[in-house]
Amino acid sequence: MNKYDMLNNDEELNNIIDSINKVNENILMACHGRYHTTFVIRTIENLLAKLNFDEYTIELGKIAGLLHDIGAIEGKNGHVKRSSEMCIHFLDKTTLSRESKETIIHAIKDHSNGDEINSPVGAALLIADKINISKERVLEFGKKDRCLSNFLNIEETILKVENNNIIINYIVNDKFSKEILVEEWKKGIAVPIKASAYLGYNCIY
């Protein structure tokens, strides 16, 4: 069993991920639990594979995706820093090298703004995290928010890699407002562009 599979089957970790949304149902507007975690893991795996990274880098990316939001069990505010601290407990259950652990910790610590991208793992986490804005991401508390209510009109997110471009396609209904997305989700658009550039690619929406 590889390190990712071991952590993915960890009961303590799964209890945290499965409890995040329920514990914070009156605080969180967007899912930080199972649905979001699964989307991020699959997107990281897909992206890094399409970019021809080796299996070990892909595994580190999947582990980062698995652990990146566990700090949200205590609320959204400060969850990035908490996640980067809480993940150490789980990483220490593995036989990953110190360097690999540090790569994952840094990626998680940087996954909000991408101010210090220093690895493909961190770049892939940033892209996967920010493009997850479909209707499945919106929690009940978020439906009154202008930005998140617009996400309800996004049916699906499709990521492709063609030539030197990472292409993000949103499948939307006729109620979707591109104007609201551009106005309200500026960081969510800018960060994948920055992370794609780190990987040597253009990001096209």
C-alpha cells in the first residue's frame, strides 16, 4: 500500500474530513469536506499526469489534496495555517522523507494565495482548489452570497491540457453571470493563472 492509500484509509483523518461541513454548517459557505477534497485530489492527479510528472510527484500531490483543508474542522478563518500544522501528525504516520513532507506542508500552507509557490505539488494544489466552484461546492449557508449563488449555475468543471495551455471550462446554465464571476472571484481566477505560469503553461478560461 502506498503512502496516499494508507492516509486515505486512516480512520482519524476520514472522521475529520467527513465532519468539517456539519460541524461548521452555520459558518462555512463553501464545502471544505469530502466533496471538495475528492475533487481536488482527482484534479491534481489528472493535471500532473497530463503534464507528465512522475508517479511519486503525483502521489505527493494527492496527499497534499487529501490534507489541505483539515484545519477547516475549526472554521474557515485561519484554516490554511491550521491545516499545514495539523497535517504533520498524519504525515508522521508515513515513511515519507523529510523533504517530501516539507513539500506537502509548504503546498498546504501556501494554498490560499500562492505567494510562495515552490513545487509542482503546490502549483497543482492551487489550481485544483481554486477551480472547484460548481454547484456541488455551495453549502446551504452560502446560497445567500452573491458570488456563491452564481456558482449554483455551474454544472461541471472540465480541465484540459492542450499544447502549452491549461484550459479550464465551466459548463453553465443560462442563469450564470460571467460578470459576477469576474467581479467576485478575482483571486480564484488569478491564482490558477499564476500557478500555471509556474508550471510553464498558460491558463485559459
